[in-house]
Amino acid sequence: MAWLRRTNENNVDLNRNFLADGQYSGAPPDYAPIDAYLCPKTKPSHDFFLVKTAAMIRRYGLKKLVQAIGGGQYEYPKGLFFGGKGLQEGPQKYHAFLKGRVSSAARILAIDVHTGLGRFGRDLLLAERQHYEYLRKTFGKRVILSEPEFGPSYRIRGGLHNLLSNALSGSDFRFVAQEFGTYNPIKVLHALREENRWHHYGGGSLDHSTKRLLRRVFCPPVKQWQDRVLARGRAIVERGLEALR
């Protein structure tokens, strides 16, 4: 985030980078036809973006399009949600740290905080199927399965939950993603697309409108939104601590 990017210096999305089987290849079936739309070399007009996006939604359906874009891909190094061609240095060090410092814990509840998905200022608690019953009892009805048919989320490859479960395999481990909504998915996608284009083809300066837009869509400069994030975030941490006592 020091560079106002969702990726590291290799354009790798670290939340798509941990693949236990080491098979860093492939892309969602519908990603290849839309890569040029997602990663233009020149800046299209906003109206063109909206028209093109509407056409894509009509062709694929919103949920299918979101899954194709956000699920993670390993074939287009300048594309969005690129998971890399191998485990990156940051996740390697984090994995080693967890195994060395945390793996002896008997019980672990990991809370992974994100923004950008869902209704403005509202949080979703997203659970993998194997953790769903425990998390539902702990946090209530706000917990939903992290699968497209149960809400606005989508399945991802190489996510942080895979790294954690691998590093902490000897512990009673549970994982929940807390996702705070900001703006509608088309606005978020536009910000990601424009920043990615600027980074690769526009000069990459940090002082640019695409960088400022990216920060706004993931961290709205709205006090009510920020206060709610802090309050709800703290409430979930406190409830999680109670459950572990």
C-alpha cells in the first residue's frame, strides 16, 4: 500500500499467491476473452468503459463475470488478480514466521480484514465450508459461505486462508474473512483497471488521479464509514477472543 497498489513489485496479488500444490498456471475459463478489456494500454473514455462493462454483464452475467475477474489467474502477468508464477518473498517469510512462532498454539481464530465488497459501510463475514458451523455459532447470522451462490463473494485460488491452514496444520484452526463494503463493483473494477493501466503503460507516478481513486474506493474518506469499520472490526475481534477463552 506504500505504492497504492493491490499487488507487489511483480504485479502479484499476494492474496492469490499461495498454492500448496505449486501449480502456478491457468486462468478462469472466461478470463482470456476479457483480458484486453481489463488491461487496456490506452485510456478509454469512462462512457466506453460503462458501455463495454454493460455488454460484458449481458454476455456472461454479473456473478460469472465477477468470478472470472476476481478468482485469480496465473497466465497474464500484467493482468488483474495475477497470482504469480511462484511463491513470492513476502508470503514465504510470513509462512516461515507462522510456523516458527505461532504453530504451537492449540487453537487459532484468524480474522482477515478486507474492503471493497458489499454494501457501503456494512461488513460480511465470509467462511469456508469446513469452518462455517463454528463461525456461525460464534458470530451469528452475519456469517455466510464464501461462495457466489450465497452472496456477493467469489471463490479464489491461492488465498491467505490456504497459507494459514498450511502453516498452522497442527492447530485447531478457524478462518473468517471480514469484508467491509465500499462502492458498487463496477466502480471498484474501474478503479482497479485504471490504476493497473497507469502503472504499466502510463508512467506509474504515485501522484496521479488513478492512485487517488484506488485509495478512495477501498478506504472512503467518509467519517461515518471509517467509524463503522473501526467499531465493527473491534467488535468481531472481541467476540473472537471470547470464543477462544
